[in-house]
Amino acid sequence: MERRKFLQNAGIAGILAAGAAPAVHAQSAPTIRWRLASSFPKALDTIYGAAETFSKAVSEATGGKFTISVHAGGELMPAFGVVDGVQQGTVECAHTAPYYFFGKDDTFAIDCAIPFGLNSRQMTAWMYEGNGMKLLREFYAGYNIVNFPMGNTGAQMGGWYRKEIKSLADIKGLKMRIGGFGGKVLSAIGGVPQNIPGGEIYQALEKGTIDATEWVGPYDDEKLGFVKVAKHYYYPGWWEGGPQLSLYVNQKAYDALPADYKAILASAASHAHIVMQAKYDAKNPAALKRLVSAGAKLHQFDKSIMMAAYQAAMALYDDLSTKNPAWKKVYTDYAAFRDEQHLWFRFTEAGFDNFMQSGRFATAKTAPAPKKK
């Protein structure tokens, strides 16, 4: 059967599910070898592992004809050097958190997470069914990059603190490792943001170089050992309600791919996108229990801190919209989509979740059934 006809009839999702596609095994299929530079250490099997999930899916769907080797942060280039690496063609692709690169342009952050932004489901909806992908593809064209959503952690925790944070006054002068763009808002409410790669955070916290850190959530935080040097664990991570990871592909390398391989690349990325959050959602509950047993003290951020951060974030976005045309173009659409999503989620997801997570469900489950008349 002709390769393209097979793909059209079977669908890429079916090919990936089957694990092997006879049509793509055809001798006419080109043999391609790529390298992927990750911004993450191998020890983080969830976030680093998304790239491995992606690579495996591409290889299986092409019968090993298209292989992508995955390299941890620092192996081929610095963790924060991957945009330059892909842009210049040093590597064909990279897996990273786009907000690491807000120093190049604040618009990068919208492709990952901005304070008080979209949650993970809303972000995926904006990218695939809203204008997110279209707008960001236009933006990344200026960097010779083709982007694909490839992972989301879900809403994150608010980080580890050596001392309690009871009010806004405790934020003043706080040196905190915080990913990328969120540091702008932390700075606006008095904190001192530090941008440190994942593999270097523990040492900085242990030595007192920083007073606090955030990373992702219980599963990864346990692996990084933060509970050993900072006991106060806060929530929610208002700066990361649904941080999306991205696959960056060099434009020239992408254009050189056959149409079949381009389709497989996109499907493999979306597959890894789903698997990554599934892993976090499955692993975080048990990890949180273990952290509490190890001495972690859970705290919810005071509402005064949340409100001050929210107001600072909205002021920042208004300011950026007057200064940065690229930001304004993407954020205007993003914000409108966010408002529509809140209108919907407040009645459905939030209503259901509030009931199920309030403790009432346990009572309802054991309540006697009503008597039949």
C-alpha cells in the first residue's frame, strides 16, 4: 500500500497506537537522525521523560527510520541555551519551558505560563482550538522555530520556604528561585527573583543563597529533596496555573521532512503532551503524603498576597501591551479566551470539584440510601 494513502486512511493516532506502520517501513522512507536538547535533568523522569516519550513514538511510527536522540540539559548545551541552539541549527529540536526565555521577548512566557493565566485544560484548548497555535507560530517564525505543545504539569505548588510567609511583608526582600516570567510579579510585590536551572536549586537553597524555591509539585519536589532544607510548603503556585512545555523545531530541519514525518512529529508531540500531565496527576498524591510524613508543613497563601500579586500581574500586562506589539497581539487573544473559559469553568469544573474535594463526598458516600416508597 502506498505510504501516504495508508496514512490518510489509518490516521496518525492509529499508527502511533499500533506502534509500527508497515507503510512507513517502506524502503522509500528516508532515514533521518535528529538530536533533541532538553532543558531538564534526567533525574526528573516526568518532565525530562516527555521528550523520551516523544522520541519513542516517532521511532515506532516510522519503523526506526526517523530517530531523535534525547540529551539532558547541559549535555549538548546549557539548559537555557536551547533556543539559540535550535534557532542557529546547532540541534534540530529542543524541549523546554518557554518562559525561561522572556529575556529575549516577554511573549515567550505566554507559550508556557503567566501569573493568573490559563489552567492546563484551558491552555490546551487555546492552543488547539483557539488562536494560540496560529499566533505563536507567527511569533516563533522570527526565531526560525516551529513550535508544538509537548507537556503540561497542571497547576503547580507555591514552593518551599525556609520561614513562614504570613503576609505581604514577609515577601519583602525574599530571594526566591522562580521560573522565568513569574519573577516579574514577585519583584513587583517586593521579592527578589532568581532564575536557576533545576539541577542547581537544592544547593542554592541549602547554602542559603536563596530563601525559597518553587519547581513543580510533590513528585518532582520530592526527588529534588527540598523538604530536607525548607519545611514550609505553600500553595497554589499562582504564577503557574497550567504551565505548558514546548517542542521547538528548527524551521529548516522541519521544512526538509517528508509530509508523513511532519504528521508523525505532530502526533508524537501531542501524545507526549497528554502523557506528561497524566504522570504528574497519578504520582503527585502519594508524593505529597510522603513529603508531609517527612516534615513538610502545608500552608495556603494568604489572600492579601494573592490579591497583591494579581493586581501587580494585571498592571504588568497592561504595561507590556503598550510597549511590546508582539505581546499585545498574542496576549489580547489569550486574555479574551481566558475570560470566556472562566465563564464556563466556574459552573462546571469548579462546581463539581468544590463538591468532591470539600469532604462532603465522603459523607454522601456513607449516607443511607433513601427508602423506597
